[in-house]
Amino acid sequence: MKHGKKYIEAAKLVDKAKLYEPEEAIELVKKTASAKFDETVEVHIRTGCDGRHAEQQIRGAVVLPNGTGKTVRVLVFAKGDKATEAEQAGADHVGAEELIPKIQNDGWLDFDVVVATPDMMGVVGRLGKVLGPKGLMPNPKAGTVTMDVTKAINDIKAGKIEYRLDKANIVHVPVGKASFDKEKLQENFTALMEAIIKAKPASLKGQYLKSVTVATTMGPGVKINTARF
């Protein structure tokens, strides 16, 4: 993979052989952000889990104390009073069956998170092939299948993020923007790590956290010392 000049310059700041303390790593990552846009700061956690076994799957959500710096568009599947409640809580889109053809046939995907009341899951299930691969399917573990649509919307708008294992047993999560103060990024990082530690599967034998790397969208990865976790 060929890297540009800016990346190569930024990579010189990082000692590849070193495991950095989280505070140091975050400070370094802010220095390596050189793109013309406000880059996202991402955390990549390689785990010792085997996601092929259901009991070793990690999936959940955490509200980052300082948000993600991104405006999140929420779509809510609900009817009647719950639809009204969702609109009042600030959902960007609210609907029911009528949204199926719009998403399935017209390819409409102007939303980042989907919330549904339990009674609507039969309807939402028909969109599994579209929403599933994009990680947009509502899920009770992530708090996106719920009767409390107000809380779900408020949490998401406040900076709630979902985490889950990918096929390589790695969790990829945004924890803010490069423009955030390092203290805010640190608080978000700590909140994420606490949630990940709590999510450790009981059946897991051996090392849970294999490596934790933090990086900006376009920048090099900085490896974190996981000893304290």
C-alpha cells in the first residue's frame, strides 16, 4: 500500500516497537492528524475471542461522555403513540411498512442508526438483507430494539456507539475527532475500554486483549499498552 508524504511524515513520529500509555498515544495521534478535514479518531481492539462461537461474540453499546463529534441521523420504526414520541424526541425519520420499498427498491439509506419498537421487528426483519451487511439492523443488546424510544434517541444523539466483533475478531470504534481536546478523547477512550472489559465472555480462555491501536482516519496506528486493563 502506497502512502502519501503526509502519512510518511506522521509515521516518523511513531515508534512502531513501543507500547504507549493511553494518554501519550492520544496526544501522539492528535499530532499525526494532517488531513484537510477533521479526522475521526478510531480505536481498533484485537481480541482473543472466536466470534464463530455465539458465547464468544462481543456486542453492545456505550455512551461516550463527550460524544463522537458526528451528527447522527436516526431512523425509528414505530406506529401510533410511539411514532409521535419518536418525532418529539428528535428522530430524523419515523415510519413503518411504507419505508420498506423506499429502502429495498430505491436504495434510500439517509440514516446512521435504526431504532425499532419490538412490535415492528417483523417489518424490519424484511430489510435484513439490506440493513444486516451494513450493521444497521436494530438489536436488543445494543438498546436499539426498545419501547423507550425517547431514551434510545437521546442516547444515540448524545454519543452512543455500538461495538461488535468483525470477522477477524477485531472491534473498530470511533472515539471522537482529532479536533477534540486530549482530555475529552481520553475520557471517551476510557469509557469504551471499561465497556469492552465488562463485555469479556465468561467462556474465554487465554488472553482477551491481544492489542489495542489508536489512529486517525488517515494517520498511522499507535499501539497502546494494555497492562492497566
